[in-house]
Amino acid sequence: MERSFTAERLLHCVFFNAANAGLPIIPLTINPGRVIVELLTDGEVFFLHEERIRKFSRGTIFWHIEGEKTIWDTTPTSPYKCVAWHFAVTSRERLFPRVSQWRGSSQSLDDFISFSRSWYDQDPYDPKLCEYSHAVLSAHASAPQKAHSSFVPELVNVPENSKFAKLLQYIEDNISGNLCVEKLSAVSGISRNQLFREFKRYLKSTPHNYLLERRIAKARYMLEETALPIKEVSESCGFENIEVFYRIFRQFTAMPPGIYRRSASTYDIITAEEK
């Protein structure tokens, strides 16, 4: 069934850089008659979705309706950037998923942001800009979404079933193991040099940094949703010892694991002991 266009006008278009905002970031609560659509253009965000806190990255679309809150939970090592469209709307119903993904290439995302910003700078009240931006965002949000692992970040433009895509899934399935570059090259059939090029091209990272990001992402998940001892969390996430885990965890989250676990009650997630 075709969805009707419900945006009356574009109130604001904000180009936000969390690195320039300082901490903490205070999420906005959406007022009646408003919708805010946030499109991540860089960095990463942790967000409660489908009863799990998941990591989202470039190309993720967040569609917030009345009473919901905007994104905010980022990391000092990878603060997010996003564009936020504030629409006035006539309907309180949810017409699009809360979380979805840009379905085009990385270049098409850049082109859309650049064109929207140029248009907004010239005439922010042009009703055609409102119609254009809402139509593009809703088209991507309503497109069929691929199934992803609970941990694998949403990736833009990684060829499906490619050696590199299979390697990323292998990393998720074996995150607690010894995943050195040589082993990743051997299991994927991708040469060492090509492996570095693939990580830079698709993830803007190195194999080592990506592994740390994924291990910390899993550690956050386990601290938030289980009552396992921190030492077991460290081992399950592939850290050589608990001292290294503490040091790296603080680098990514600016707090030790114990304090982070206590702060996770913000999300109202039930631990194993409370079930």
C-alpha cells in the first residue's frame, strides 16, 4: 500500500558533529506535530533497537516520532556526525521503521547530503526542499532491509557474499579468538596488502582498529545485558588479559567497565540475575 506524504514543512536542517558538542550529549524529545530524521554520515552510535543496544554507523537512518528521543550515545574515539531534518507533520502514526539504512552507494549518500546542504543554505524554507528531502529519506527507510547480525555494523556498499563480507562475519563469529592479520588473510583468501586496502575502503579503518571496535562493542553488549564477571567478559571478547581490557575499554568509553555496567540501567535492560 502506498504511503501518503505527511510532512507539511521543513522546520530545521541541522548538520551536527558530536566532536564539537562536548560531553554529555543531551537527546531531544520529539514534540507533538514533529518528526526528526537523523542520518549518520560518520562515526558511530549505540542505540536501543529491538530490545538490544546495537552499534550503528555511517548510512543509518533514525526516524523519530512524537515522544521518542534522538540519538546521543557515542564514543570519544569515534564521535558521530549526522544530518537531522526537523519536519512538521500532520500524522502521529509511524509510517517508517525507527531504524533503517541508506540503500545506495557511499557516493550517493555524500551527493544527497551535499545537494541538500547547498539547497538549505540558499533557501531553507523552500517547500520543494521539504518534499525532496522527505521523499528521499522515506524511500530509503521503506526499502527492503537486509538481515544483519546483532553485532555486525550496518555497512554501506560492501558487496554481498564477497570475500570481505564473509570475513567480517567470520570476525563476529570468532571474536574471542586470536585474529591477527595473518590469520584473517589466510581464512579469507585476501592478501595482506589487499586486506588493508579493503578495510580502508569500506570501513575507513585498519584491521587492528576494527577488531578493537568489534571487541569493545561486544563487551558493551555483555556488560549491559548479562551479569557475567568482568573477567569472563574480557575473555569472551578476545582480550589477552583483564588489564589490557580495562585500558582499551576506557579508551573507547571514557569509563571503566564496572561503572559502565552500572550506568547501563539507563536503558532498563533486565540482567540475567533479575529474570
